[in-house]
Amino acid sequence: MNHHIRTIDGIDPFSNRVDAILAEIAFSVQLPPSLHDKAVGRYDAVRKHLEATSSSFCGQIEHFYPQGSMAIDATISNRGTDDEYDLDIIAQLGEEFLSKSPNYILTELEKALIGYRGLTVVRQTRCVTIYYADNMHLDITPSLRDWGTPERQSVIMHARGPKASDEDFEVPMNAYGFVEWYKEKTPIERRVVAAFSSKWQIAQDRTRADADVDPVPVQTQFVVKNTATLALQLLKRYRNIRYANRSGRMPPSVLLSYYCAMAASSGSSLTEMLLRVSRNIIADISNASLYGRLLHVSNPVYADDVFTDRWPENVGQQDRFASDLKELIRGLEAALSGDMLATRLQDWLREMFGDRVVTQAVDHMAREAQAAAAVGSQGYTKRGGILVPAAAGITPAATTYASPVRASPHTYFGDRIV
């Protein structure tokens, strides 16, 4: 199911003030290309370990591939933290496992991984997790191919263990098909790619200078491809902050991915995308709640693969998330309209996306503004709003005047932007 990848110009996500701050926040929570490269190496190593050391899995791994956020380059730091990353892998198993129960398969996978490089290995309900010392987690989900159906359509296992139970079952899944659908719905935007490629290069150059070393350049396929995926990263981060101290499940990332892909539109700014996605989710939740139903969203390429099978558990849960999104919309609208003082904007962003990453984002912007001021390239709008410095590699046509947020005549103060 390899579709032709469309490419469009798109909009530079750093070209206006509000979008630039949001894009900087997304940059601060993204999985860095160096860690993406490390993750690829790790899941390759895990596959080799399973095939080389376990008689159960030798010759029985048909496919070992990323799913979810890693497959669409949308991985962000983990729930409530800024330096942990969850990465999801599907292990499609061979015919020796076709007659085995869900609990047996998960148990065998756990047994085969225990002791792997001295790392912590934890059996979950549908996967087995490897915890690395640098806070990266690999979730390995075993699947069985549903032959005679579209490519990699499968079932995954659901079993709490340690013993088999009548509550164990197989779950329909086509993560691969969904990723291909997502890519088709969200074309590559050249200006987004250029802006973030420049950001990562600057960050790498700064690390090299600070460490006084000359590391080997990172070779990776990682790239931030489009505004829809930036909006997805911000929505996931916002959700993570909202649910950091809440009990129970939170809206799954694949659900947010679905809505971002559905809302993708050529020429949309980052703020427009965030507003559109949030309003679409609210509308669907409101319609379901009106009739006392739970939100129901399925994989667009496989209706039996239900994204909302474990969340929401009740109408109250979905209404709470809708309320969260309404709060996000109110703040974004106030920022866009100029009804929010710049200092209040930073405080609001910290409430929405977390203090540490917002501070880091503002610091990044301040350094760029400082550098621009040093070479005389900083500019101001007629109302006093700062011209956001263009990322290296972006053509002048891609840079536009910022929309001021009740900015004072000078919004750069040495080490901060207000």
C-alpha cells in the first residue's frame, strides 16, 4: 500500500509570532534525530536478539516495524516528563504462533526478552516493554497476520497474565495501513521541512561547540514533514500535561493522529490547524454525548480496528477532554486577537504545555533574536511587534511580519522575548 508522496510548499511555521512560539514548543518536545537514529538501531538489535537466542522466535518474525508516532515522525517526550520517549514496535509472528493463545504469545515474548542487556523488561496487557537507562522505552506488540486481507492486517494479543483467562482475546489491527493513510492525507510541506531541518542543524552545531568535539553527522530519515504533524505533537503534549495528575486512561495518540490527518489542509497555519482539529473533536464528542453514546472512531482502512476501544470508558471522560480542548481554543483565540498581554501569553503557554518546554522554547527564540539583532537583521512591525528571525535555509518570501500580541515597541530584552 505504498502511495505516491505528495509535496507542497506549505507555510513556514515560524513566520508569525503565535505560530512561531507554538512551533518552538513542538521543537522542544520532539524526539531528536539522534535519538530517532538510536531507536532504529535498538529495535533492529532487539529483533536480532529474539531470532538468535530464542528457539520460539527463531525464523518466526515475519515483520518488525514501527507503528504509531515513530512511523509518522510525531514522537514527543513522555507523559508528564521532558526526557522520556515511548516507541512502539509491531512484531508480526509466523505460523508457529497461529494456534497459540494471547497469553502464551505475550508470555513467550516476555521470557525471550528478560535479561536482555541487563535492562528492565515489563509485561503489559498488549505488549512487552523494554526500559533503557536513558529513559527510552520500546513497546513490542506481537501480532498475527490475518491472511487474505490487505497488507499487514492482523490481530494483536490482549491478556493480563500471568495465567490465561476467559477475558483474553485478539484485537483487530492494521497499524501499517493507518500509517500509509496518514501519509497520504498529510503531504510533505517543503517550508516546514526546511525550517525544522535548519533548527536541528543549529541545535547540533551548538552541541558540538559546547562539547568542543566534532561528532559524526547523524544520518537519519527523521524529518518534521507538515503542519498537521506539528499540530499533532502539540495536541499530544497538551493532553499529556492535562492528564499528568489524573487517574485512568487518556485519549490515545492514534485518535489524535486520525483527527489531525482528517483536518489537514494545504496552506493552513499551525494555529489554524490546532483550532480546526480541536473543534472537530469537540463536535464529534458533543454529538455522541447528546445521545448518551461514547465516541466511536475506527481505523479508516479497517473498520474492525477501533481506536476508541479503551477510551472513553464513559460519557464523563469524553466530555472532560472536550472541556480541555475548549480551554485550549479560548487561549489560542485570545492570543490571535491580541487580547492577551505578551507576558500573560507566556504564563498561559506554560499552563498548557509545561513550564520547562515553554521556557526552553522562549530561550531558543531569544537566542535567535539576539543573533539577528547582532547582525542588524531584526525588524519590527508598524505596531511594534517583533519580526521573528527566519530559520536558515528559508527563502525571504517564506518570512512574513509577525502578528503582535500587544507587544511593547521593543519585544527583545537580551535574554527573553515578551
